[in-house]
Amino acid sequence: MKIGTPKEIFEGEARVAMTPASALQLQKLGYDCAIESGAGLAAGFSDATYEEAGVEVIKTAAALWKEVDIIAKVRQPNETELKRLNGDKTLISFFNPAGNEEGMELAKSKGANVIAMEMVPRISRAQKMDALSSMANIAGYRAVIEAGNNFGRFFTGQITAAGKVPPAKVLVVGAGVAGLAAIGTSTSLGAITLAFDVRPEVAEQVESMGAEFVYLDFEEEQQDGAATGGYASVSSPEFREAQLAKFRELAPEVDIVITTALIPNREAPELWTEDMVAAMKPGSVIVDLAAEKGGNCKLTVMDEKIVTENGVTIIGYTDFPSRMAAQASTLYATNIRHMMTDLTPEKDGQINHNMEDDVIRGATVTHQGEITFPPPPPKVA
Ligand code: NAD
């Protein structure tokens, strides 16, 4: 079978789902590989580097979708792309199934099999295919770099001939995958780093990374904002008040706030209010990684950078992985390659779409003319 990757058509998207290195691995599984001409350019991979890796370069998207059996891409496909599917094709991509009923219906009507990368179950065995985590890791890192780029001082404290420089103070709100990456980046740059999460079990991880976990004036068992299965759920009003009171206390002290707090299937909780922004020092920076879900900061404008009257920069970009397209493509293409390994147990270049396999079943949203989303819960941890 042939696997191919088209150029991403979402405006500004620089990532690509196949790299020359991942193509070599896919060939070891027995597949022929193809790429649309120019698909890797924005991520730093020229057509020539693909050709050197034995990848066929196909001139147009239409020809690529027609010729290949398996399409690997990054962004949720649009209608034109979905119309190019048929019963002999498998699509592997981010798909946003919970908010993309029309896309699923169209894929189903075409009889195509669709594997949605955001649906890979978060179990140990599937970590190598967990594209949500690999992209969140990049977003967390890049959020700190972006903050630094907009901050007029050093992260680390210094004693120089020209004077003593205090270290920056960074607060990370939400210590999931992105938050932990932000904490690691911030501490490695030398900033004093504080972090908060409604899940108290992450305190140890936060502290092991050299940051300080922010505890609330709350009974320990109530620190847990009713967390379930590793994910957060909505906090009680009392807990939220205690959280906001703590943030109000910290607002005048911190230089940089990175917010990453999300609750599955909901708008992001609003945690950094207008008065907290007003209490921050001029020159402070907020990077809101929850911008796509409405933002954790009241004043965030999605996909924009604004500066408030009191001189606080608020960044609401939603494309951090694409801003590091070479790294993001390398990790995403590796996630896809691992998915293909599981789909090809015989290494014979033939997909075995085994719906008995927890991971494959969990990620499949259409299969043989049926919508198979949402999946049953995985059987193993
Ligand atoms: P996420 O993106 O859903 O949320 C980010 C963080 O925000 C979470 O840590 C959450 O607790 C926190 N949060 C929510 N409301 C908050 C509030 N009001 N104040 C402060 N923080 C708040 O999380 P994620 O990064 O996707 O990780 C979710 C869970 O999945 C974690 O337990 C993580 O360890 C786990 N995980 C497991 C695997 C695996 O086993 N393969 C892979 C990735 C993540």
C-alpha cells in the first residue's frame, strides 16, 4: 500500500505529517511513501530531502489523494479533502470528532476509515502515538520562549558590574503536559517558578522540577477541585474563591503568567481576572495557552497579542506547535509512524485495522461506512 501526505491547507499551518526520517521507517513497514510537492518546505524539509529518502514527490494535492491508500495529515480535513476519500482509503489526522459531526458524516458516506489522532487513548502503551501530548509539550516550551521574547528582563538573576538583576518570577497555572513543559523551560532559564493545579497529585512533579507548588488556604483533601481520572472537572465555588484569592495575592509579584488550565469538553475556566491584570507590574507578560477554548485570562484575544493600558502584554496565540514546525513535524510524524506500526503487525505494507485493539478502536471515528465515535472506554490502563 501507499501512504501519502498532502500540504496542509489551513492558513499559516507550517507542520507536515511525514518527514524524510519517518518515511524511512514507514518503508521498513513495507509501505511506499508519497508527498505533495512543497508539503514539507515550511517545516524545513525540501522535496529533494524526501526524494533522497525514497519518497515519491507528487505535484498536486488532487493527484496525491487519488494515488495513495493512506493519507496522513495534521489539521482536521476540510470538505474538499474529505470528498476525495473513498471506501479504499484510510485517513489519519487530527479530526476534532466531538465538534465535527459533518466531517464524520461525510467520511462515513464515502465509506472511508478515519483515525483521529486526538482520540488516541491516554494509556501507557499508546504514549508513543499521543500527538496531543507531543504538541502540548511544544506549546508549553514555546509559551515560555514567547513570554521571554516579550519580556524586557532576564529570567535568571545576575550580579554584574553594571548592577544586580533580580530573577523573573513565573507562575504556571495548570500542570498538565503543557504546564509541566512550561515549568521545565522556565526553571531551566533560571526564573523563580511557581505552579498551581487543581490536582494536588501533581505537586510532587512540580517540585521535582525545581518549581514551587502553590497551596491554597484550604483543607488538603479539598485542594482537589473534584478531579477525575487524571483530568480536572469544574471546581466548587468555595474552591474557586480560594484560588482567585491566592492569584490576587500573587498578581503584583509575578512577572510572567503562563495559563494552561483546561477541563475536558468545556470552555476553559476563567482564572486570571481583569483586576489581576490591572494589579500586575508594567512589562509583565501573560501567555494564555487556553485561548482556543475561550482563555483562562479574561482579557485574552484569541490569536492576538495585546498590550493593556497598564503595560501588560497578553498573548493568545493558538499556533505554538506550528511556530516550531520542524520540531512539531518530527514528533507528530513519529506519532503517526508508531500508529502505522500498530496498524501493520505483519510489516507487510498492508493495513490491519484491528477494531479489537483498544488503541486502534479508540482512535477510529469512522470504519467501513459506520461512525464509531465515541468509542467504548479502554479495557487496559
Ligand atoms: P488538560 O490539557 O486537560 O488540562 C491542563 C491542566 O489544567 C490539567 O493538569 C488540569 O488539572 C488543569 N486545570 C483544570 N482546571 C484548573 C483550574 N481551575 N486551575 C488550575 N489548573 C486547572 O490536561 P493534560 O495535559 O491533557 O493532562 C491531563 C491528564 O492526562 C494528566 O493527568 C496527565 O498526566 C494525563 N496524561 C496521561 C498520558 C498517558 O498516560 N499516556 C498522556 C498525557 C497526559
